[in-house]
Amino acid sequence: MKIEIPRGFKFYSGNAGFYSEDRPDILIIVAEEGCSATGVLTTNKLRAAPVRLAEEMLKKYRIFSGALINTGFANAATGKRGISDAQEILDFGKKVLDLPYPLIPASTGVIGSYLPLEKIKKALESLNKHDDLELAARSIMTTDSFPKFYSVKGSKEYCLAGITKGAGMIGPSLATTLTFVMTDADFSPYFLKKALLNAVQKTFNKIAVDGEQSTNDAIFLFSTGKIKVDKSMAKEFEILLVNLLYELSMKILRDGEGATKIIKVITKGFASKKDAENVAKRVALSPLVKTAVYGSDPNWGRIFACVGDSNSYIEEDRLRIFIGDYPVFKGEPVDFNRKELSDYLKGDSIEIVIDANLGKHESYFFSCDLSEKYVEINSSYTS
Amino acid sequence: MKIEIPRGFKFYSGNAGFYSEDRPDILIIVAEEGCSATGVLTTNKLRAAPVRLAEEMLKKYRIFSGALINTGFANAATGKRGISDAQEILDFGKKVLDLPYPLIPASTGVIGSYLPLEKIKKALESLNKHDDLELAARSIMTTDSFPKFYSVKGSKEYCLAGITKGAGMIGPSLATTLTFVMTDADFSPYFLKKALLNAVQKTFNKIAVDGEQSTNDAIFLFSTGKIKVDKSMAKEFEILLVNLLYELSMKILRDGEGATKIIKVITKGFASKKDAENVAKRVALSPLVKTAVYGSDPNWGRIFACVGDSNSYIEEDRLRIFIGDYPVFKGEPVDFNRKELSDYLKGDSIEIVIDANLGKHESYFFSCDLSEKYVEINSSYTS
């Protein structure tokens, strides 16, 4: 069954031969009559050329024809030439498709190589036009093992659809990997910007595969405004956008390099919000916790050690730790059924609950387990 | 050849059967006529019972009979009972050996189980007395694959000897794993404390296997004062102590769980000390950099991304990155001989140099590569 996409969008996939002859590696998202755009960009201080260029364009223009995305090369660490290369590709893409408004650039792939301009241009000269969300998602994959896309419908049949890519190098406190969300709901650019920021905070900023933050990460939201909406739908839209980004972010975790399980760390009872956030993130990112979960090993002492290593205020005799529904520490070690807990840990979604028992603040953080496969994938990426 | 140990020390090794019938798992370091003691303890907020007890004792007493170390069990997350268990073992050991002064406790092993008191007591009743530094080091091993010890001599033949253990869960900003340094040089406790802190800052606080900080980490320095020294030797002693802790810390890295190479990250040219320190640590701890080094993959873009992700002030066009002697980035990508650089990365000591080219501040940080073996070891530790 074909997945519906918001009215006014089309896709163009291309193949520059970066991965294989039959795998698309270039995508242009086109809003034929133009769209508004907003974005959340990486906070990495050495941002790639397309990210710097995108930021400028978001400030400068109000209407866009869409976005031009290439995989294979991140166009990061490429200095001034990186900027002019990106611009050259954008101009070429705009001309080839005869578009009235600018395209926003995005790149993902190896850092530190210049864009192979001729190859990309050649690919842009024979694009495949379609409206297939899955194929669009497939066209922006790098080490991803499956295409990541999602679509939801709101009142008056407005639609939200998104594609995302990313497997490793996914860290918190940024947009995290490339994500493109499209809608036809006619909300103001100001509202869409606020809604996107809020949704990113609750989803993409709460997941990590390995805590690494890339030079290229960005999440964009485009709207053609084809469906008239009224203010009463704003709340619904916000919820649907969080829902969409949540589903996309879970697909990324599920496909975390070498990941076999999703880990959700829930913190509660902390004296401050920051304390709750720190502990959730610290535990979720711990390689020792991640390997223990991978091995279905109920070695909760590693969770305990991370809690102590997190800078958050805690008191040992008030602290409670649960793995799933099983208490393992309540101010002192709890006798638990080792077999049952190990069986729980063999599932593909693991919850760890840490209750400081000191106050009312809570938080959460998602990550995935760490397997030999992560090392295998990442020890030979460029070679 | 037998390694010399400082005058006045003896060892007692025991076997409580935690690992195998012929592998010692308990050690008492004894200064028969007493010794001074100082220590640097973990900053983890959920410190194990022996660490809390040791801290109290270091404040309360001036002369000690040495230290009692058990492996197998960390006696962490064990609440009040942990403290009384540790005290019970200390009292028992002191009585068995008929010692005049208190023993300092140290434990290492699984977190969250109570000490098996009867097994330990039984082992303490049939200890093996010796003066073999290697056997002493062997008696405190857990997942270590080889015993870690080192010994140096100073003027007037005073001696410094140390043993250490630790393979994973080694993070910065703490004493890092259990380390016991012995000397017969008659320096004041005040001087020894200062010298130890200084040496730890320069060595153990600059290494990390996985960035994890344990509940039990401690470094102790004991002196019998058997060799009279004068003030003119203070500088020499400080240097030898740094040297000793450096050698011990490198043995830990070399034995980092699954490690095949040591990585040294050198930062220079930063606008502030903190900026230089942040970048060195951020790059050294990056799983993506560690896996690339493991795979001898000259994927320097990952180093670049980490530098940008470090919160330190940098300017892309001034930044220079070297792997060994090979420049890979100088404000823009540098053409390098891929084969030569990959060959360099096949060595067992890899240097990464990051020059911000902005100021005079520098730093360094040591870590090791990340292999499938790390995951293998850590996914099934307690089971």
C-alpha cells in the first residue's frame, strides 16, 4: 500500500554511484508551488558547509522549492570550497528541475572529502520523479539497514510525513542525523518553528546510539500550506509532530549500528530536573550498561555505579533501581529471581527505572545496546 | 629475577576460591613495624563501604599495619551492612596476623553483593607469606589478563614499588582502580600526600578505557620510613612517583578490556587550559575514534567531529589535525598517503595531535582502542 504524502510534494531520486548501481544516493524533495521551511541544526562547532549554508538561507528566504540531499559525502571539514561546492550543486539542481525558489542543502557521509561535483551533476541530469515516501527514505540512507519513514493524518485530512536516516554517530543535544518532515497544514512559520523545536526536545534530543554528535545533523520541517487549518488544531498538530518524530527516532535506535535492543532509562524522584536528566543520560550512554543489556546480564551494579558518577544529588539509602518491573536495589541489594530478570533482558525493549526518592523531578532517555557488530561496522567505515 | 620491594613490607596472599583453586584472590600488604598512609579516593557519589571506611581511617589514624584487599566482591551498594562486614574482615585479618595497627580495607569485583564473610575468613586463616611483588599484583587481579607491578630506586637506595589492577570501568577524574604504592623513603605524610595527588593528576587522571568511574577506585601510598632522606631528594621522589604511576597506568591501558593499541591524544595551541583538556578527553573517549583506530582506518573526520562537539573554542580555518606525524587537516583536508597512514595505525601506540592554533595552552589524554572483545568481555561479566 502506497503511503500518503502531504499535498504539493514530489520526490526526485538520483544515483551518483556512491554505493551501488541500483541504490539511489541523492534526493530532491520538491514543493512545486513552494513551501515554508524551518530547521533545527547541529550544535557541533565545526558544522559542515551545507549546515552553515542552510542556516543562512533559512534566515534570508521565506519560500523554498524544497531540499537537495546527497549521501556519500558530508561536505564537512571542507572550508570555503565546501560552501561554493554546495552552492554549485544547489544551482545545478534548481536549473535542472526549473524551480522558482531556492533548495536547502543537506549532506551526509564521510567527513573531510570534497563533493564529487561531476558525479553528482551527472546524477542530477537523470532523476527519477516519484511520490513514494519509502523510496525517498531509501535515497538518503548511508549505513542504515532499512529506510525510515512515517506518516500521520490530522483533522481535515492534513498530513504529516517524515523521512530520516542515521545509524551511528547519534548523540543527544542536537537535531541528530538528517530528518525531513513535510506537511500540508497551513500553520504559520512561527508556529511551525516552535512546534518543531518542542518536538525535537522530546524525541531526537532524548536518544543516543553512541553519544557522538555529527557535523551535519539537521531536522527540517516544510509546509506547502495546501490545507487550511484553524487555531483549534494547533494542539493536535503539536501532538502529531511529537508522535511522528518519536516514531522516526525509534527507527533510528532500532537500527543503531549493531543494536539488538532499545533501552529506555526513566528517572524520577530527583531533587531537580537537571539531576533527573543527568542520571537518565549518564546511564543510557554507559558502555558497561549497554554491553550488560546486550548480554542479558542482570549486572545492576553498573547502573548503580553510573548513578553515583553522574554529578546528581542522591542518597544511597533512599535510592531505588528497577529493571523492568523487577526491583534490584532498594537502599540495599534486593534478592531477585536471576533467571526471570535475565529472561526479561532478552526482550527487545528494556526499561531501567531509577528512583532517587528525594523529590518530584523526572526525566527519560533512550539508547540501544552495544554489540560486537557496532565495533565491526565502525572499525572499517572509510576503508 | 626477584623485584626489590621497599624495606619493611611483606605480603600475604590468600585464596577464597572466587576465581579458581590455584589463583590467589586476597592480599594483605603488611608493614611489620607500621607505616604512614595516604590515599586518593573515587569521587563517585555512591562509594563502596571499604572506600568510606578507608577515608575515615585515614583521618583518624597515623600509623597503619598495611592494607587488606579482597577481589571478587566490591562490597558496594551494600549499605550499613557493607561497613560492618568490612570492619569484621579487617578485625579478623588483624587478629590472624597479630598486627599492632589497623589495616586499610579495599575491595574490587561485582557491585551489589554482600561479602562472603566465611569464605574470606577461611582464606585469611591459611595465608601464604612472601615478598614477591608479582604475586602480590596477581592476588588483586579481577578481569586483568596479567599482573601489573613496577619498582624504581632512588638516591640512597630508597625504593618505590607499586601494584595495580583494572581493565575496564576505568574513567578519568578519580584514582582509577585499585593501586597500592609502597616506599621506604622517610618523607613526611604531608609531603607524601601532596606528591601522590600531583602524580595522580598527571597519570591516572589522564587515562580512560571506557570513561566509566567505579564505586571502589582508590590509590594508596604507604611509607615505612626505613630509609632516611633529606629535602634535596624531594624533587627526585616526586619525579619517580610520577614515573611509577605512569608505568602502572600504561599497563592498565595496555590491558584495557579488548584493547590492542594505546591512543595518546595531544592538544596544543588552545586559548585556555580547559579548552585543551576538554578536546583531549573528548577525542580520546569517542567510541567512533576508538573503533577507527582499532580498524587502522584513517577516518580523521571522526576526530574533526569530536573537536567540534567538545565545547571548546576553535576556528575551522586555523585548526590542524595530525595522526602520528601525518597532517590530515590544515584548515582544509590534506592529501595524505592512505597506505602509509593505515600502516602507522597498525602500530600499538597511536598519537593524535590537535592544534587549535589559537593560543598557548596544551594538554593530553590517554585511552585505548575499542574492539569486539570489549563487548564480549562486558556482556557476560556476572553471569
